[in-house]
Amino acid sequence: MSDRMHPIPFEQLLLTVLCEMREGGSVLSVPAVRPPLRPTPFCGGVLETPLGPAAGPHTQLAGNLAAAYAAGARVFELKTVQVIDGEDLPVEKPCIYVDGECYNVEWSTELTVPQASAEYVKAWILIHLLAREFDLGGSDGFQFHMSVGYDLDGLRSEKVDRFIEEMKDASRSPVWAGCLETVRRHLDLFQKVTAADVDAIPTRICNTVTLSTMHGCPVDEIERMVSYMLVDKGLNTFLKCNPTLVGYEQARRVLDENGYDYLSFGPEGFARDLQPDYAVEMLRRQSELARAHGRILGVKLTNTFPVEIRNRELPGETMYLSGKPLFLLAIRTAQLLSDAFGGALPVSFSGGIDAHNIAAVLSTGIAPVTVATLLLKNGGYRNLTRLAALVPEEIPARVDCAALGRLIGETAADPYYHKEKPRRKVARQIPDDPACYRCRNCVDVCPNRANVPLPELKRAVHIDDLCNECGNCVCFCPFGYLPYRDKFTLFSSRAEMVRSENDGFCSEDGAVRYAGVIYTGQEAAEALPETLRAVVEALS
């Protein structure tokens, strides 16, 4: 099987989501809810709730974004786009490993830049339709924030610049008109959406950008990138800062005190990264520039934290840490910068947000918050629904530095942030039925919705086109299976089936592979046991 995803055509995605919502009230197996309204002003608009997925695996495909919206998300940080893309971007697989904390070895979209743009346009239109048709929220109650990196030359490149301009005005996208025409052709499927509603979908997808930089990016380059986004591109800009701002000694001490003494990193990376004094000076200058041009400058806290790969958790030499230990560093980074600005610097937060801390963080005035690690754990996208219920009714308009200081004091004494014990698994046993449905873990934790339940058959199947072999499902299978390898797989073409070793079914010509042998025609049906024949019939 290929480790590259193949985006679902808009018409197919639209019809699938409408059918699923009508029949079961869910989007790609994620139950749809209307979250408690916690209106939060942000960047010229109002978020119905200041919560959503961070730039990462949950904001790469249109279906992912629609599933997150259904679960209650209202701010979406789109996965980072950069000049190196598609097949030119090397991403070793598996690329995600979760064991309490989370690690990854990927950073920007695996799609090409034009594909990424198309996915975000498709998601923008689809979410507007879902909001109106199923009363999930207001059409102006959510925001997309683009994320771009990682140097000025890349930002100025033709394809990244085109992406930015398409996010500012989607009518420039080659897929915009086609998507709207598709909706108009299927207006008979809607009960509430009208042609006027379709025409009213805003062409401006983003007025805000998260600016990502690599660890070790020169400080003068960072400032030029911020100025470029504020002035040349006319965007509200949030600079994603690294947790290395807290300094090596504090980072080492805090992690050691909480049982993460096994994490290996040295002081060299801290010395190469942006230093606190320069960061504050630069942010002051750029804040003045933003005000002069009617824009907002803030910080996104934080980037992931690089540590050495010591036990072959993932391929390569360096992996990037997130989850609870990152929260310990990110919240201290927020304190450092908030104290320097007296709480006046807008802070958007991502780094270990979960049910234990979301209310406390938002109550300090840090908002919005975005999550990634929690969505990769048991419950998956449904964890957004849990978090939305915990958002406080009132959020301060600026950071309350005293409240933030108290939160850090409480965190320092909180055993919740100590290293979790590793999960135990039973010995690996390949199931007799490759469409195993013993639990929903692999369905829930897949960020790309590549494992699909068939409840009426008590089976689950794997969708080859949606899988990038990230490996997250393996981390959460209690039986030691490799779900993306072991599950009966739906292929969209014979070529993809041939490239794979998975047993499965080809929707293109009805061929099947069973026990490693490909069958066609009448032999295809006869080769499968009855349980898998029922799966093929359900998918045909």
C-alpha cells in the first residue's frame, strides 16, 4: 500500500457526509453536536467556542476538518504549507508514536501545495453547508487560520504565494467554482440550504496566519517573515514560538521533576533558537508595525520540542515531543512573554491542552486553544466534544498574568503531569477475521478516518486512499495488531492493490486479495469467507 493519501473528490465527500448525517447524525463516524456557545472575539470575528484542531494530521484533508467541526471545533489551524511538498517532501513512516506523551517526525502537509489549497476550499464550503443544513452553528461562528513556513524565500515562492492568495480569496482557486456548481446540482438533497446560501459562502477563507519557523531559524529572518505577512500580505499574524525560549536549565529541571528525565536533548538547540530578550524586542517592534497597518500580531505557543530518538520509537535521529510534558514548557513560555507585555500580547495556545487544563488556561485569557495529541488518543475527534463542554463561560479579553502565575504554581505541584505508565498490550495475534471489530480504537484514533466501522456487520475496514501509514492506530490497538496492515482494505484501483500486501477489495473492477492471492471475476467471490463477502457487498 502507498503511504500517500489521495483526497476524496468533493462530490463524493459531499454525498457521503450528507447521507451519513441523515442516517446517523455523524460525519465520517464522528457524532455531530452543537457545542455550548462561548462567543469569543478573535481577529475581527467571533468564535462560537475558542477551540479546535492544531496544525497537524487532523487538518490536512477536507474530511478531517469537517469531522472536527462536527465534534464541536470552531477554530481550525490548517496544516502547514511550505515550498517543499508532495513527493519532494521526505517523511519517514511511521511518523507518529504515542505512549502518554506523543512524538512525531513530520511537520508540514504531505500533499502538494495545490492539493492542500483545494482541500481547505472544499472543507470551507462543506462546513458552511453542514452548519446551515443541520443547525450546528452560525456561518460566521468559525475560522480557518492558514499556517505557512519556513523561510522568507519559501513564503515568496510562486506556489506558496498562490496558496496564500487563494486562502485570502478562494474565488482565485481552480476548484472554487466547481465545488459550488456541484452543490447547486445537488440542491434537491438539502432541506434548508438554498441557492442564496450557496452564493453567500464567503470567498475569504483566512485573514489570519500562523507563521512557522524551523528550530535554529536566524532571528533576523524571523522578523523579516513577520513583517512580510503583516505588511505585504495584509494578514493578522501569529508567530509560532519554540518552547526553547524557557532556556535549557529550566526545561531540563521541569521535565526531570516530572519523570521525563529519560528525554535526551542538549543545550545546543536552545542556543541556536530565538532568545527571550530578542524575542521581546522583536515582538514589540512588530506589534507597532501591526497597529500601524491595522493588523493584529500575536504568538502561537508552542512548537513541538525536539528530542533524540534513543529507542527506535520512530525512524531517524530526532523526533518532536508534544502532550503533557510539552504543556509544562509551553505554559511557562506563555508566562515569560505575557509578563513582558503586561498581558497585552495576544496568545493562542497549543501544547498539551486536555480536559484537565483547558478551563484553567482559557480562564487566564489565553485563547483560542488548539489540540493535536489528545485527538490522537482514545476517543479521537470526540475528545473535542468533551473539551467544548469545559470551556468557561467568560474568557478575559487579555492575558491575566497573575492568574497565569497561579496556574503554573498549581501545575508544578500537580501529579497529573508526572510521566504516565506505559500501556500494556496482549501478545500479537493476527485475527481470524481481518475485519476485526473488537473495539473502536483504530477507528477513533485515525486522524484521516481511514478505518471505517460497519456496525451492522460488526466489522471495520481500512480505506487505502486515506491512509498515510502514520502508525497511530498501532499505538492504540490493545491486541497488538497493525490495523493499517491487517484490516481488510478497500482499494480504489487495481494498481494500488498490486502495490499493497493487504488483503482487500478493489472498487474499480471487483478484484479481491485474500491470503495474499488476487482473484477476479467469479473466483473473487468464491475465494472469500462469508463474513468478508458481506463486507464487499456492503461496500459495492
